[in-house]
Amino acid sequence: MSDEENKELIYRNNRELHYGFDPEKGYVARVDYQYHGNQTIIQQGWDAAEDRLKEVSVKISAGKLSPLAWHMEKNLMELPMLSAYTGIMKWRIKRHLKPGIFKKLKPGLLGRYGSVFNITIEELKNPPIN
Amino acid sequence: MDSKSLMINYTHRQAGHCESGATSNLYNFYGYKMSEPMAFGIGTGIYFSYLPFIKLMFAPMMSFRNLPNTVFRRSANYLGVDATVIKKFSNVKDSMDALDRNLEKGIPTGVQVGVFNLTFFPPEYRQHYNMHNMVVFGKEGDLYHISDTVMEHPQTLTYDDLVRVRWAKGAFAPKGKMYWINQMPKELDIKKGVELGIKKSVYEMTKVPFWLIGIKGMKVMGRDIKKWPKKHGNQKAAFYLGQILRMAEDFGTGGAGFRYIYGAFLKESGQKFENAVLLDAADLMGRTANKWREFTYIGARNCKNRSSQPEEDYNTLGDMMLEIAGMEEQVFKKIEKVKI
């Protein structure tokens, strides 16, 4: 990796083993950060997730979705996955995405969601939306 | 829970791909020097499938490697190693007790996990990806010692965190899956392993009678890429393209969608058995992998600065994919009838 590219790195958490091929030298292996071009692509994935989260936040502020939707998006979960984690049927989760119904949920049910997202019931009810 | 300290003298070595890395490290633990590419090649890690009707992280799904556990299972099979795979447990406690029993017996044990809640994992990779592998090689009180070949150094996880990742949910949920080696044969017949491994990979890459698997799938994807900007618009096309690049280059591929590792396997086998056909194929695989790298490089630039002439650019990329498919086809044609 050139110094120029190295300066622009977005992620520096872990060096990985990369293989390569040089027509002269044959196969080589080196340990380094993910190269810059690929880091851009990883970031693209997270930017898209961020955009989806913003969309959901707007809908929650407008009273169209319950806070549960925010946590689903934050945890990159879709219905089938949340259903598998919580053991709550999909159609019930769908209902809980409606603000009116979410407000009336009992602590037991909220706790089940909370434990999957690893947060308290208070945090579940009040996602950080500005 | 007891607070006994159990540490197995296991050597953590970093690798390009999680499962072949774990497999090679396990073989090394039992005294057989086995490089990562050899484990990957014999275990038929190389693969390609393109399943546009299944959406993974909101984009078409494709895979550059075989289903989880193939590398470990097949390499053990082909080499005559006595190994055990427990596909799933019915409950959490059983899965953890079985692991503890193994550690008490001094058996380093591989586990399949999801990475979303893997606390030591680089945050940028923490998605709902359930096909990750690591080896548990020790326990101190509540802490498990983990060798994850993506990481530079060995790691630890608490009991609860380990349960969380072993019981991740979603596509390919691990359900507590674990695997280990019981006993090595007196002598490892590497030659037979290489032969069987190559034969299987040739079948999977060129002969599966389904149009989305192997080289055929690559060609379909190449043609699809050309249609993306018109069909989905520029933004979505860039996101779809990004999916190919992420799957090909993200953690645990060793680069270029495992093509470098496979090439290194062909090279090592060619040198070991002094086989010119394999060496020749290894060279071509290396150049194919470099072409993949070029594809991801151009693709990444394309995703970053949205192109002003998408149709032309995606046409070029599609053509490149077709060229890559042609090159890989050559590789597998070469090794199809190889005698070693």
C-alpha cells in the first residue's frame, strides 16, 4: 500500500492477511489493513444503513412508526430475523411497529425486545432521534 | 461454573479465510504441517453462485466459497482424518457443556458463529453474517480463549458473549455447530486428497447442471451487470456492484474472492508433486485473481464517484466479468484431467 493511500484509510482496527500474485515472484502473502478502495465499499454499506435509519427516524417523528422500528434498523434486522431472536410471531411484531399499539405493550414483552437489542426498556422506548 | 483454568497449547496463526485457517491450524495442532491454501484446496473451498432472487443485506446474493463447514468436513473426509461435526444442538446449555467437555479433554474445538455480536471483531465488519468460524482453545473461569484467524492475535469471549454468537439467528444460523479432530491417521495421503479435492471443485465450478452455479453463474452475473443501470437506476446499481465487491474482498477471503488462496493451493500442490499442469494452472489462476482485483478496483472507483456515463461503465465491467469467467473456465479445463 502506498503512503498516499494509507493516509486515507477509514478503518484501522485490525490487520488482515492478504494473498496476492506477482507474475514474476509468484504467490505472496502480507499482513496489512484492508486496502483503501475496498474500505470505501465497506463504508458504502454502512452509509446505506445510516440512510435507512434516517428515513425510519423521520417516520417515527411523524408518528407513523413505533420506536421498535428504529432499533430494528439500528441492529440491521428485518422481520424474520427479529422474530427468530425474540420468538414473537412476525404478524405480532408488525403490529408492534404501530405507535399506538407499541405504547400499550406490557413490560414483559418490551423486556424480550430489550434483551435481544441488549438495551433497557427505557432505551427501547426512547431511541436517540433528533 | 467452576473457575478451573484450562489452556490448550494451541498456536494461533492468522489466515486469509476463517474456515480454512481454522482447519489448517487444527491440523498443525495435531502435528501435520498443513498450509491454509492446502486445506482450502483439498476441502474444495472454491465456489461460485449467483442468486439474484435472494437478497442479502438488500442486494443480490452471491457466494465465492462453498457452504460453511465444507472445507473442514471434506478435507477430513478426503484425507481419512477421524473428525466429528455436530451440526446443531437443541439447546444452549448442551452446546456449551459439550464445548467444556472437549476443552477438559484438551481438544481445541471449532465453532461456527455469527459476527454481529462478536465483541472483539472490527466494528466495520459486524453485520448479520453467520458463516464465520473460530477455534476455542481454552477456558479460565468465565472467559473462553479464542483463535479467530481474521484477527492478528488470540482473543477472549465471556460465556454469555460466546452463547450470543454461537446462537446467532438468521440465514445460515449456526445453532451451536461445533467440530473437532479426534484422531489423525498414521500417514496423511496428501496426494489422494489433492486429487479428490480438485475433482470435486472441477465438478462444482463447471459441471453442476444449474445455470447460476460455477462459471455459468459468473457469466449470468456479467450479463446482468450490464443491465443494472437501466433496470435499477444509477444509485441502486452502484449499491449492487458494491455487494459484489464486498463479498469478493471483505474479511476472510484472502483477496479476490478466494481466488488467490486457490491459486496458491495449485502452486503448492504443483511444486510438491512436480506437476507442470498444476503449476501452469496456478499461474493462470493468479492472473485471473489479479483480474478480479482489477475489477474490484475499477468497481470501487465507480461506486465512489458515480459515473456520468453509467451504461458505458457497467458495460465495461460486465465485459470484464465475462472475461474473468472465461479465464477461470480455462483454469478448471486445465486441471480437469490432471494426473498426479
